[in-house]
Amino acid sequence: MNQSNELNTGQPTPQPDASEQAVLAAKQTPEFILSHEGELHGVDTPEHRELVRRITACVHACDGISTAELEAGIIADMRKVIAEVLPVLQAQQAAQKKAG
């Protein structure tokens, strides 16, 4: 290991070299394949299952939206519009309940 970044003790803190950093990065990369049916193949961990669940939810939520639209940021655009319109609709609904 390379030595750098001294702590308050004055002793050098061991730092991983490039090859050790590559091994650490590889250990943090999910090691699984998700089938078209949503089945998990590979290392089965709670974290991977949660990631598969999230991916599946995103795919279903984005049904009908093209990849190009997703890459262009349509979801962020839609969230912005909803955030701007929702208070207006809620105020209208409150006014209708009050009047009626």
C-alpha cells in the first residue's frame, strides 16, 4: 500500500494503490443479471433484490415513454410541471368544497 494522509497521530495512513482500488471498486459493483421477466440471476443479496425491485418499478412506471425522452429528462420535466400545477388544483378543489 502507498503511504499518505497523516492523521493527527503523525503516523501515515495506509492508502490502497491502484490495483487495490480496482479490487475494492469491483467488490462494490452489483454482480447480477436481471432477466426480461424480472428474475435475478447471480449474487443474491438483499441489496441486489432491492435494486431489482427498483429497476422493475421504474420500467413499469416509464411504460410508453421512449428512451430518448427519458434521456432528455422528461421525468424531471413532468415532476416540475406537477409541482407547479398541483397547488393550483388543490386550491380550486378547496374553493369548490367551500362553495358547495
